[in-house]
Amino acid sequence: MSETLNPVHDYIAGGIGGLSGLVIGHPLDTLKVKQQVPDHVSGLVPPSTTTRHFGLWSTLKSIHEEGWSRGHFRGLMSPLFSYAGLNAIYFGVYGNVLMRLRSENEKGTESTKKQYKDDYMNIFLAGCAGGAVQAIPGCPFELAKVVLQSQVGAKSGSIYRGPWDACIDIIRKNGILGVYRGFLVHIVRDIPSYGLYIVAYEYLNNTGERMFPLLSDSVLNFFTGGIAGIISWTSIMPLDVVKNRIQADPHRQTYHNALHCARLAYQEDGLRVFFRGLPAISVRAFLVNGFTLMVYSYILNVLQKNIIT
């Protein structure tokens, strides 16, 4: 990924790239959330009821019984309205921070090997910065999505019709900070994972260019972006499980805080509970991140070439 000539290009390419993989990955995201969040947390059964955690295929079957709109694509409207903007923020901040860090390094006279090593550190730091900034506006959208997805299967009772309905009710009962339920876990999850994500992508892309020189840029970006997505998501699965459980409980009926949630989750099913939904999120991460980085890199190159010519 070459350095951006115009800082605005990262925002434009990031927005288009982010939206490109959203619809493909949402059903897998719903599957992941339903595997991670027990039914009593989402209010589908009484809190005193002991619920069985569904496996991959049984969970998929239960979602499919609800149909495509109420099942697989439930909660899509929240990321649909936010995903392009959040990715634009992430890639925009990433590109601009990286440009500044690189300009600082160019003032020295370090060896090529040292510059190469330092550049990956700059990429990681810029990725962390992008993850931190996008998490601030992203948390309410993520909470609305998780709340709706966790309610797949509800036949009656307190079920939200959409993200707006969910957010209004949460704010009415808990104040404006209610939509930032789980924000601490959210931002702790996103800062290192976005840094690792972009470092893995850049490293794999640079290695792939040397090993497979005849491979087209689009194909290379898709596969390296997909693998980088899997690496990033695998590294933060325990935090993702805790975040989703807390956000699926917006009125604090089950969990007091992140530590309380982690302790109860561990008591339920041991360490394996923190990796529930990993197959679904791995497939989703590969597809969504592969498409995102492929389109992002393509749009960025087009914008740069148009400026140059």
C-alpha cells in the first residue's frame, strides 16, 4: 500500500472499501453473536432458566428458521448506516498518522534494515490510532447491532423493531451513556487488533509481492487482507465474547461490568467459552477484510493515478 498523496483519499477509499464487504459478512456475524450470547442475556428466556449453548449447525438452523430479514440479516441497518463512515475514519486516521510518522523518520539517516523494521512499528501505531478513533462513534452502532442480533428467535415480549427503537429505549432507561455500554472493552479490543490487522496485511502483502510477482494486485490484496483479518480477530476473541455479552445486556440485568461478565462466562463453560463463534468469525473475517482491503487499495490507487496524471 503506497503512501497517500492526498489525505482525503484515505477517507474516500476507506468508506467505499468498508461498505463493500458488509452485506457478505453480516449473516456470519449474526451467527457468531448468537453463539456467544446466552438466551437469558438477550431476554428470550427467564434469567433463572439454564440454557444450552448451541453448536455451529444447530445455531445456524435456529437463525434460518427466522428467515433472512428477521434471522440472518437482523441488525443489518445499524452497520449499513455506519460501516462506510467508520471505515473511512479508520483508514483516514491510519493514512494520515502513518504519513506523519514516516515524515519524522525520514529526518534521520538510519540504515535500510532499521528503516524497514521501524516502518512496521509506524504501521502498527497508525493502525492503533485509527482503531481508537473509530471506536468512539462506533460503539453505539455496535451496541444496537448486537442487541438486535442477540434477540433472533424471540417470538414475543421485549423485542426491538430496529436500531433506532433499541437506542431510544436504552437512552430513555439509562441515559445517553447507555448506548456506550461496553465501551471500555470495545476500545481495548479495537486498539491492538486494528494495529495487528494492518501490520499483518502489509507484511503479507510485501511478502506476497516478492513470492508471487505474477499475481494481480487485486487477488493479492484479497487474500492477504482476508488472512490479516483472521489473525486480528483470533487475537481478540475473548474480548469480543465479553463485549458482546455486555452489550446484549444493555439494561445491566445480568452483568455488572466486564470482570463480572468474564467470571460468570468462565463459570458456565470454562476457557472454551471465550472462543465460541471462532469458525464463523474466521470465515467472516476472511471475506469481509479481503473485500475491504482489495477495494480500498484499488480505489486508493485510482485516486492517486488520477491526481498524478
